[in-house]
Amino acid sequence: MEKRGSADETEVQTRLRMLERIIASARFGGNAAEFARAAGVSQSQISDMRKGKKSFGDKVARKMERQAG
């Protein structure tokens, strides 16, 4: 049985694709540090997410989406 709130592999891949798209957008121009500031998270947290060293669930994903606009 899967833990409540945990993300399956497809969700994780989707979140990572969206994260990359947002960072690459015209607003951030590929600058992860700018995105991290706008999203209210540390640059190291973004880096760890992108490298797959740190996962993030719906709550963190939604927070970053709201904060980054």
C-alpha cells in the first residue's frame, strides 16, 4: 500500500518537467536562483530537486507555483 501523500514516479517526473519549464520560461530565463527567490525556497533546494536528490510533493509544488506566479 502506498503512503498517503507520496508521489508515484509519473508524478515526480511531471513535477520535474514543470519545474524545468518554469525555470526556462522568459520570466526566469533559465536562472534557477531567480526562480528560487520568487518561489520562496533556497537555491540548494531547487538544485537538489533538479538532480533528484530531494523529492517534493504537491504541497511544495503548489507553494512554488503560487509564489513564482
